[in-house]
Amino acid sequence: MADFFYYDAVFKCCKQPYRIYAGSESFQALKENKQAPIVCDDCSDRIRFEAIMNFMHGARG
């Protein structure tokens, strides 16, 4: 079994440990901007949903 190159990181929102493997989309994003917050899929979905709800709420009134 081959060892893969990876980074050990911690999700910004939920503070869960995460392993980012070379070649993944998350790895490319981390290489481009190391200061960007890393969020898991669940947190990303929740953030997007809250943004949509805030936009819809703001558009009403």
C-alpha cells in the first residue's frame, strides 16, 4: 500500500481533525491560499443555507 502525501488540518467551524490528500480539490485550494478557512461539507452546506436564508429575509423588507 502506497503512502499518500497529505496535510493534517482542523476544520474552522466544527474543530474536527481532517486529512487533506494530494490531488484533491481541497488540497489545491489549500496550496493556493493557505490562510483560507477550511470547512467540512456539513458546515459548508449550513453556511450556504444560512446565507441564502439571510438573503431571502433581507430581500423581503
